Amino acid sequence: MTGCAGRSGRTTYDDRIEIDLDELGPLVAKPQSPGNVVPVEEIAGTSLAQVCIGSSVNSGYADLALPGALLDGEIVHPEIAATATPGSRQILTAIAESGVYRQLVEAGVRMLEPVCGPCVGMGQAPPTGANSLRTMNRNFPGRSGTPDDCVYLCSPAVAAASMLAGKIADPRELGDPPELLPEPELKPYVDDVHIFKPADEKDAEKIEIPRGPNIKTPPEHEPMPESIAAKVATVQPDDISTGDLAPDGVEVMSYRSNIPAIAEFTFRHRDPEFRKRLHEWGSGFIVGGDNYGQGSSREHAALAPLQLGVKAVFAKSFARIHRRNLIAQGILALTFKDDSDYDRAEVGQLWKLPRVREEVKEGDDITVEVEGGETFQVTHDFAPKEREILIEGGLLHWLQEHGEKAQ
């Protein structure tokens, strides 16, 4: 929808969408995609073993106070393992002072610290063969820490009603919404007790940063060469997620500061031989379908391919944040000008970008030469600054070269 202000000062729009809020009902995303959405009444009665509320979304004061009010004086169904994760230490303080924390605990909800937690499989992995209902934002396969998980996504109201029922339930059947405990009038504050002011230049030289064996420096950025030639290391379908590139779960998360180690998990579920090929070849290309890089915005999904030697990703389309992260790491995010060219990609096939540096610099389409003599075109939507970043080999290198100008 676009709009502009006319002479009268009133904004006019190309189109207008009217939504009757009274007609909206609770929705639930079924496994294994946040887009697999249905009205709650369609799946009400589905058995559950676990209900988790909070984490990075649906974890504000009202999001926790509503379940607290619904559960006040009640007990979570005996077949349900229930958890709550406040969104921050400030929210934790607020629910502790208001009494919401007590409502949840006395109902049998296990309170977790303000971290990602169950959302990325760091604890509370659901039982194999059982369903988990969560107020979180992703339910891609295996994200919860259980390889064959069945995770449903919902609102806090649906989660609370389901905690009581022991199955997916429609909160409208409980009657009018309950009265919430009022939020404390806490002054806004920044939780910076563990953040130190930058040292001056003299003192900075004396600071020693301890790094254990599981902390490694990120891969080096290198300026873009005049041409790039590499083999296709993997061909992937639509909707590849950042969880496929940098998997979730405790095992992988323990290497968050160790890029060489975490890179060894890239595509481990979708293409177990991917890393072996890149180790043998030294470099390679990734080919993907539509919506490549959907999901969490984790930078490791770009750092790990860089570590392995990935020079470019060719896809029908990219998820916005992952596209940006690829560029920041100096990896070309290129889209097929003709989607049918996706079908020509084969693992092990040599592709050449003979004039890539010049074409990126000028903002032109990029020519791809395929082993055997055929050629095709790929395109991009790099902004001028993004083209500079790619030419320099990545954002950190660009900042080193243009730091004063960037500031």
C-alpha cells in the first residue's frame, strides 16, 4: 500500500483494507513451518506433552500476565510439562514484583532464565513422537533439539488454555478474558551492569582478553578477485532456513564462538557430504530455490559457509536478512534471471564468473559460464554501498578501509 498527501493535507491511498477485529480468531501454526497456519478450532483437541511460553517473542509483561491470570488458582494438566521464559531481566523483575511470577509457579509452570532457551533447542527438547505447543516464532524441523519434532506455534492465550486442558484448546471457550495483575510502575532502565565503558587508548593496550580453546577468530575477508571459478557444492530446494545452515540445538550452540567447529554442522541434515566436498575442493557455490535463508537472523548461517570456502549463493530469491548477512561476509547473493536455470545446476559442475568484479562494481547482470560452454545470466539488487562491501570482501574489511569516512 502506498500513500501520498494531497493539497488538503489528507493522505490518499491506492487501496484500503478494512479488518473487523471482532471477526478475528486465534491461529496456530502447525509443524513444520511458521506459515502453516490454521484456525485453532481446526486442531483443538490435539494431544500435547509440552507447552512453552516466552523467549524472544510473546515474552513481554502482558504475554506472561495473561497466562498467569488464566492459571491463577489452577494447576497445569498433569500430562503437560510447562515452561515460561521472560523476554528480559527487566520483564523478570516486573513479573516478580507484580505477582505474575507467583501465579505461574504455583500453577506448576517451570520458570526459565531470560535466554533463547527452548526456542533454539537449548533445553526443553520435546519428547520423541510427542507434540509441543509454543508461543515462539519458528518451528522448522529439528529446531527444538528433537530431530523429528512436532512443534506448534500459538498465542499466549491459546498456550494458557492448552496448559489447563492438556491438549490444544480454544481460549474463547473459557469465557471473557481474565483481569491481569497490573504492571508495576517501574522506571525504564538499561540493564548494563555487565557492560564496561570503552578503555582509552593507553589503558586498552594493557587489556588482555582471555580466549579458551573453544573461542576462535572469524574467517578472514579477502577482496573480490577479477573472476571466480568454483564447483557447485550443493543444490537445495525452496525455503532453506538459517537453521539448515547453522543448526539449532545444544550440541551446535556450544560452538557459537568457534566458527571452524560450527561450520562442520552446515547442511548436516540436508546434505551430509557438503562439507567433505568443500574440504576437498577448497571453494564452492551453493544453489538454492525460493526464499533461501528464511528464519532466524543468525550471522553464523553466513559465517559458516564463508569458513568452508563458499564464494557465492545462487537462488531464485533470498530472505531479506540472510541476504544482508551474506553480503556482510563478502559472499555474493545472486538471483537467477530465468528461474529455469536453477534446473541446470548439478553437484560437481564447474561454474565460472569471468568478469564478476567488474560486473558487481558497475551494477550489471553477471555472466555465468557453465562447464561445457553454455552461459546464462544471474542478477542482483546490490545497493552502491553493498557493491563496495562485496568488492572489499566483506563489511569488516570495508570498515577497516573506510572507517573514518563511515563514521
